[in-house]
Amino acid sequence: MGTKSDGLWKMEFGQLGATLKVLQDRGVTLAHMERLRSDSAYADRVAASFVDMRSALVSAGMILGDASVQMESWIKFYRDRYSIKLNDVASIAIPEHQQGFDRLIVVAEGLT
């Protein structure tokens, strides 16, 4: 483990405040920060979204409505969480993007 002079501990107070403001402006609340401190699984997911480009791409796909990126996310989700391999995803008809409908929802057969 590093010392307090390593990594994030080098951040100046003003930089930390500015970072917290950016998060707050995007909807992060004190409850989110508390959960980050108290729920290690949640903290792992948040940290992964910061450092793992794949997570960043999936998040971007969710925001931008990129169905192919979102489909990859669902394939990984079902594989990792339930050991389910989604078969023949190429045959799934995905409609054109419509404003306000930005998230692709994929429900594996037998889970409804």
C-alpha cells in the first residue's frame, strides 16, 4: 500500500473541491458518496468505470444509445453473472434509435 503522498493524496484541496462539484453537478449525492465508502462491491464498480476503458465504452454506449456497445455489455453481463451464453444475438432486431429511448434492454429467454 502506498503512502499518503502517493496518487490521489497529491491532489490539492481546491482540486478535490472542483472534482466534487463536477460529480455533484452530474447528480452524485452525499448518499452516493456514503455508499462508495460503505459498500465495497459498489466501490469496485465505480473504480472500474474510472480505470477500465471497456466500462467507459459501455457507459458511453448507454448514454449515446450505441446499441452494439450496449449489446456487448448485455452479453458480458449474462455470461459473468448467470453463466448464460446469449445465442444468435445477430438475429435480434434492434430498432433505430429514437430520442428518449437510449437504453437497450435484453432479457435472456427463460428469465422473465
